[in-house]
Amino acid sequence: MRKSWAEYKREARKRERDRQSAQERSLNTSVFKKAFSDFCREDKRTGFASHFLILGSKWWDFSLDEGIEPLDRSEIDEDDQAAAFNSLGKAELVLSLLEDVVETLAHDISDFKRSEIEARIEEVKKFGLTGPNSKQALDELERLKKMRHNLNKRVRRTHPQTKAAD
């Protein structure tokens, strides 16, 4: 049976995603030499522990019509506590907190990659712009600058609308 145009396009998009993820994995050893854990420890990244203090225990269980039970009530805003009195309010609060966690982690990863790319750019500028390998060094410099530019772009991920009000 012949493939439809949509199937060809779907396979092409999958090949492109696979190529990009393989390229990203190769950067983990060639460009990103410092461990992410060292970066977080040195820069004293707070992470998102306060988010999980708000979530508390059984935050994933929506089968009972109960509100949120934070581990530390001082971490949660009074309005959020009042809005999360039932399972729907709890689900909306959990969604909001997890979106904050994703945003925080994405910023941390982006900052780490940007700092490592900047370090590799400085290395290239320091050691390789003159001499017999200057052409390769300039190509590497352009590649690193393009990677840095890509980190400045915003990415939009879509998810279903959860707000019903006007």
C-alpha cells in the first residue's frame, strides 16, 4: 500500500527530530564540558523545592474531591489555597506549579548551556584564530555563535486550554 503525503511528512519530521536529538547528545561531550550539577551547585540555583512544598502529599490524586494539602502552609498564597479547595482547584494549582517548574528548569538549562558556549568561544578566540588551523577555528566560532543565538529564541509549546471564563 502506498504512503500518503502526510505519512511521508510525518516520517520526515521524525527523522529531523531524531537528527536534532542526536546532535544535542553529541554536544554533551564536545561543548558542554562542565557537569550541570557543578553549575547548579556553584551558582546556588534554588531549583524548585518550594513548589513541591506547596504541592504536598498526594498532589497527583484527583479521585477524591479534596483540596491541596501543602507540606508548608507558609509557601502557598492565601488566594491559591482558597481556590484549591476541591479536586478541580487542586488540579489547576498543580498545573500552574508544574508550568513554573518547567520554566525554572528550562532557564537553568539555558543559562548553563549559554555559559558553556561562552567558555568555548573564549577558548577558540584565545587559541585558534591564527595559524594553520585558523579556518577550522573560524568555522567552530561561527557554529558556537549560532548555538548561542539559538538559545536566545523562545519556544512555544501548546497544550489544551483550561480557562473557560471569558
